[in-house]
Amino acid sequence: MVVHINDNESRTGRQQMTRRRNLRQAKMADIIGTIVTLVETVQSAVTLYQRIDGLPTQMTQLGKRIERLSPFLSRLESFIKKRPAAASSSLYPGQKQDLRQLLDAINDHIKKATDLFERYEKGILSRSHDLEFRARWVSQIWFSLVENSPEKVQAILDDIEYDRGVLSDYLALMAVDKQPDIPSPNLITSPAPKKIIINSPANKNIADSPKKNNLSPSSAPAKRPSPSPSPIPRQDLKILFVDPYHAERTAIAESLLALFRELTLLYRSNTPWRISAVSSAGFFVKNSSDLVPVISSLNYSYPSWKKDFKPGGPGDVPKPEALKAIFDNNWANYPFKNAIKSQISTRPSVGLTKDVFEKYDYIIVFTKREHDNMVKLKEAVTAMTKERQRARVLHLGVYLGGEIVYPTLAKGAGEVIEQTNRHEWNKKVAQIKTALKEFLRQEMRWQMPELPGPEKNDGKQIKDTGEKDANGFKNKKKESGKDKVNAAGKAKGKGS
């Protein structure tokens, strides 16, 4: 059979493709212009901060946060300029829009910080009334007590730190190549030495002259920074895993974090576990969700990304064959493992609620498509609540350099089919475990505790002592080969 294609339909298809391509290029060009301007704004803020002596402690921290942010912006600027096509294709439409909004937010926060630095340096009481102190020490006292209140500066500090985290996520999404002179997320650029006296007429030209920094791609490489003094890190972080139907990937990730927690508390008592709550949900699940109308009306980047809703509920639980790959082995073989297995295997499938972006600190998905859908939902919830939503949306696959999709399973019955599928689930569990370890290492400076033996508890049996630990589980005692020999000898002696 010969299929005839209408010339008008073919022409219309080409025109639509051209329009989409032009729209993508226009959005990326808009981002390029925004990032270039933003780099200049941050450069000015860093220069201003570095030339002021005697800043209060909290404003010094603010300057360091801006220095810490600047290399991430420089990497993004360099990547987009050198590889605009790769930068454009690395993000979906929703992600590009979200990135543009992030850059606008960064610009707003940097301007607020710059205004604080300028008014402190010049002793300006009020922009609106054009009031100014003549004596600098008077302006410092007023600024510390009134305008430079801890709450006001802390809000800007928190905003800039949040911006840096999300910007780091986008660098990973775009696969921006790491440069050897770029600091890690936990490091900052050391401030330049203070060599001038503010408000001194003899040094006016020095103070007004521009200083070199590491924001411009044409400048010299930045020096390796020194560690940043930072406040005590939060110990109450909350994480939510999301996939379309609250199925096996979320169950695996939630279970692994629960096991990591118990192992950390068991073997690294001096290392804090910073996560207080871990949960999971489904994007297209109705049960317990108050966002079904919002999710249904989202402007998805592609029509196929909108899936049918499932009812969810107590009868919709993770498949046993997937859970076996986590729990039916010798790794982390302690009493808490069975408790976690029991909880996850009976977990009902639930949907998302409108407080999700305020309730959780990290919302973690497994593919770029799911990330694009989630950032669109975040934007919709922001528009609905008129409040900025704080949760960071993370794509777990970027810690592996790829997508974390469901395995392709063999169909049918029999031992061979079962072994084949178990092997596929084993690989998926190993993939998610590796990504989670890297996420915890980068975001929380966590290290996997050393377990006693290669995945087998040193080959030693675990004996129940009848005692209970702090978690309410019975303690188990390791019985070595020597203990077995002694026990056998005692038994023989009693029987003789």
C-alpha cells in the first residue's frame, strides 16, 4: 500500500519544528543575556565587599556567600557561551524557564546585598529620605542595631545559599564540564586582603578603581579556595522521592536511605545523620492528593509527558520482586532491616499535596522528564499560593551521569525468568544506591560507614541476646568461630 503525504501537512510539520527550534534558541539567548549581566552584578558586589574594612560578622558571612556563588555563575556563563547548542539541548522547556527565574531571583538577592554594603560603607540612613551620617562610627552603631538586624541579613544569606544549591543542580543537569580551578560546593573564594581605609580622601581613587576577580572568563584562573566557616548544619532535613505512580524506584530509594540511617547510627556515633524524615509519593496518583486539578492542567513540555492518573491507595504497593533485591541478601543484615522491609512492603500509594514544596527540603526524581514536570508543578503551586516554594527539585540520575529508569523485565513464569528479573532489579538497586551515596556525600558530607566484613557481617552468625536497643529492636550478638568451639566444648563437658 502506498501512503500519500499531503504537501500542506508536510510543510506545516516543518514549520512547527522550525518555530519550536527558534523558540528554544530565543529562550537560550535570553538566558545568555541574563547570565552575562548577572555575572557583572555579582562581580561588583564582590569588589565592594572586599574593599570594606570592619564589617559586622553577619555581613562578612554575606560577602563570603556571594564569593561562594560566583564560580558557579562563571561556569554557567562559560559553558553557554562556548557551547550554546549543547546548553540549549541539555534542558527541557520547563527547566529553561525555571533556570531563568532562578537567575532573576539571584539578581534580586545580590542587589539587596549590594545595597546593604553600599549604605554601610557610606553611612546612609535611608535611601528614600537621603539621610546620611557624618561620623562613620555613628553609622556603624545604627546599622548594627537597626538596619542590619539579624533577621534581615539572615534572610538574604539563606536566599543566596539556596540559589547556589539550585544553580549547582542545574550545572549538573546541563553536564557542565568541571574546570580544575573551580571550587567545590563546600568551598569559597578567599577574600582579597584589605589594604585601604574607607572614606579617606587620599585613597578615593584606590577605592573606586576596579579589582580583578575570578568572575570573568578572560581573567586569570581563581586560586584554590580555603574552607568556608559556616554555621552548624541543619540536622532536620526532609526528603521526598517522587516518580509517576509511587512505585518501585521510590520504594528502593526510601528503603536505602532508611538503611543508611540505621547503619550510620550504629557504626558512626560521632557522625550526625542530618535527615529527620524520608518519604515518597506519586506524581499521577489521586490518593491523598489535593493537586490533581493542578497537575491535570499543567502546560507540559510535551503532551506525552502527561500520564493517566491512578487511584492508588492501600492495595497499590511495591512489587515483591523489587524489594527482594534490597532485603533478601546479607548486606546490613540487622534486626532493623526486617522492620524497614515490613514498613515499605505495606506502604500505600499516595499522591502529592500542595504543601509539599514547603514541607520538604529535597524533592528527588529519577529522570529529566520527571524533573521538568516537577519544576512546572512547583511554578504552578507558587502562582496558586503566592508564596515562594523552598524545596529543591533534584534529579538523582545526575549523580550517575544518566537517567534512572525502570528495568526491562522478562515476561512469563519459571525459575529462569525469575532469576533474570532478579538480576535486573539487583542492578537497579546498585544504581540507586550509588547515586544516593554520592548525593549524601556532596550535599551532607556523609560517608558510608565501614561494615564488619564484605556484605556478610564478616561471615559471623548473629545470635539473639534477648536485650533491646534504643530503637526497640532486639540486640544481636556476633558469635565467632572461637566462641562456637568453646560453646561446643562446654556442651560436651556437660554431657559427659
